[in-house]
Amino acid sequence: MEGFVTGERLAYNHMTFVTIYQATCLARNRPVVLKKHEFHMIDEPGTQDQINVCLNAALFQAKVQHPNSCEVLEVKVHIEKANCYVYHVLEALDTSVGKDVEAGKRYEEPELRQFLQQTASALAFAHSKGIAHRDVKPDNVFRTANTFKLGDFGCFFEKKLTSYTTSYAGDERYMSPQLRKACIRKTPYNAFKADVFALGASLLHLATLTSPRPLVTLKQTYMQEKVNSQVQALSCSEELKDLIKRMLAYEEGDRPTMSEVCAALVQPEEVKSPRLGLAARLQTSQSALLRPTTAKLVIRPGVRRETKPAPQVQTSQLVHVTESYIRFLNFQTFTWGQPINLSTQIQVNKWSIWVVLDDGRVFCCGGEGTNSAWIVGRGGTVEEQPSMTEVRCLHGVLVLSAVYVFGGIKRNSCEKFPLGSPQWRTLPPMHQARFSFNPCFYVDLARPKWKHLPQTQTPSCLSTSLFLGYPPAACTCTTTS
């Protein structure tokens, strides 16, 4: 193909006419993967629909812009007489997890957790966009160094009015019981819960190197007994075993959502307070963890000197908020509490901002497509608050009885909401639009202005790179009166 130097053929599927090549993109001067789809006799009925599905698969994979999702660089279409060739240009990765299985590499608990956490994170993001993968398996998860990336959205399902569908897709080895029934009887199944089952089955395959296919062909009682015995034999923590069992539950309603899978994988070492000053670090549950710091007050000569301590902000507790319930993490047992039903349903999603207030209530605002705000009490009571001036997501922190929110997708604006105030107030904008990647900034509250901090080594979507309040110990915060 023009603009590319094609290298080794990596794979070919004679049933779908898909060929995968190693290649070099001349324009980008970087290695890529070319996925070539062949469609013959394009004038025949149904062929155009297949081409549209192929193009939409790349579109939806590109829509899932997540660090653990394979990047789609571009899509090219070439028509030659009665044939159509669609090329997906993808980022090059080292190998697939499926190759590890073929090589007999058994994953131990640290690798299982890393695989599960990163793949579940990508799927949870896709699900928040209304996209189910429907072909989750080791062959479709790729690995480079210590990073796992989900690819091949060719069997995607887009949620419109419901999460249920009767159309079937995927690899039968990892199909949920309901999806297998849909293949035979066209019965409806939940595509998003099918992804949860497939990820659990993939995890079991990596841990045992035994195909999970025989499990899903059994009746409910026998299947659950077999799953429990296989999982219990694993040499991993009881916590991880319990999570795998729940993911492989026979009934869809007994399986966790993908966001709940991510929340269940939060580790104690991941919830430490940051070392730099008064800061907000968003974990996968999107809660701000704060620690007190110190500040120096400089007084001009002739003015009475007064020492004022830095604001004391308690370390917040991790919470999990959905549209209909809230639950809190117990730091002593490191387990999630029982869900507490909300008095009123609220419009929150994966990218909403959650800030735990000093009195234990939770301030929720924003997210994908909304600028609404609420305060949720520990008992589930909901108090609606004034809406933000803009739709924004992800970054929020509590400082001195006010909630500060920053940026969002393609935004550099900021605002704050003093608790008990009837309206939001505008803050100085950041130097550039940001979501959750490098570089870092902080804003000095004494002199409202955004300033640069040293760039972190690795961008991460799981922790914010924004700091608000007094600068780190290496800097000096001064005010004059």
C-alpha cells in the first residue's frame, strides 16, 4: 500500500479474509500494524453492510481513546474493480497475550492483576461510551513491556435504547451462557455483562493454561461447581479468587459491572496520600486523597506579625457512586461496604467528579455530557446543587470548604463552588486544555495563577497531574498584607 513498507505477515484468517502485516509508516517514520480486510464482489447484496461494519469497528476503536486500548492511527479504503480493501493502521505492539498462552506461559498473581486491571479499565471506558466489545479473549489483548492493550473491536455492540441484543459474536471458548443461547435460539442477552464473563474466562485461561470452553457448555449447577473448583485451586489471594468467581457467575445479574471490577482491584498501596503539598490524586474510583501541608506567612515591617497554620484537610475516603447507589471503602479491612440506595437517581458516569467533603458527604458533579451537581449524604440522601458553567469531568478537589474543578476534554477553564454558595465562580484558566496527562501545574491560592511543575515520567489516566493549593515543600508560598 502506498506510503507504507510492508514487512512480515503476522496472521491470516481464511474465513474473514483478514490479513495482518508488520509495516513501517513512511509519513510517521514509525512501525505500525496493517490490518487488511478484503471484500469481493462489492455489488452483491450485504457486502456494503459488511464494509460499513468494518469501517465502524475502526471508528469505535478510535473512539475508545484510552491508554489500555490499541490506538487506531488511520483507516484507508482502496477499491479495485469489484473488490474493496479496507486497511486499519494500528500502533505496533510487541505480542498478544494469546501468544503467551500458546507458548505455555502461566500468569502468576501480579501479572494476572495487571492484565485484569488494565484490560478492565479499557473495557469500563468503552462501556461508559455505550460500546461493548463482545470478543474479549487473550488473542485480542496485546502486550508491550508492562502494558496491556485491548484491540480488535470488530464484534462491537453499540448501546442505543438497551444493553440487550439478540445478535451474537465472539469466540465460543469465552462466551457467557446467555451469549451461547443467543447463538442457537436468538434469545436476548446483556452484551456488557457478556464482556465481564469473557474477561473472567480469559483470566482463568491465563492462570490455568486450560481452555475455559468446557465450562460454558455445562448446565448452571454443574458449571458453577466446576468454576468454583477450578478457581479455588488457583495459587492466588482469596480476594482475587472471589472476584473471578463473581465475573464467571452463571446469571448476568450476579456479575459485577466492569467499573465494579476496576474498583475491586484497588490495592492498599495505591491509595497513599501524595508527597507534594496539598494535592489531589484521582484513583480509579476518582476520589481525591489529600494531606495537610505547611505554609509561611510573610508580613511587611510595621504590620503585626501573625502566624497562620496551613489549612487542615482530612484524608478523604474512597467512594463508589453510581446513578442509584453509593458505597464506601473500609480502609481497615480494605473491602467495599454494602451499596446504599440514593433517595433520587442522579446522572453520573465513569468520568464524573467525586469529592468527599469533611463531614463525610460526597460532592458529585459533571461527567460525560453533563454539568449537573449534587451532594450525596452517607445515608443516600441527594441534594441538588447549582450546575457548573461548563460540561467538565475527572478533576476535582476540596480545599477550604470549596470544591475546585479543572479542565476536561479539550478544556482549560476552571471554576470553584464554595459549599453553601448559590453559584459557581470562575478561576484563572490553565495554560492549555488538559484531561489527565503531563505536564503538571499548580495554582497558588494566594496569588491565583497557574504555574508549571516538573513533568512526571509516565503519563497516566488513573492519576491527575493537577495540584491545587500551596505548592510543594521545594517551593515557598508567601502572602503579604
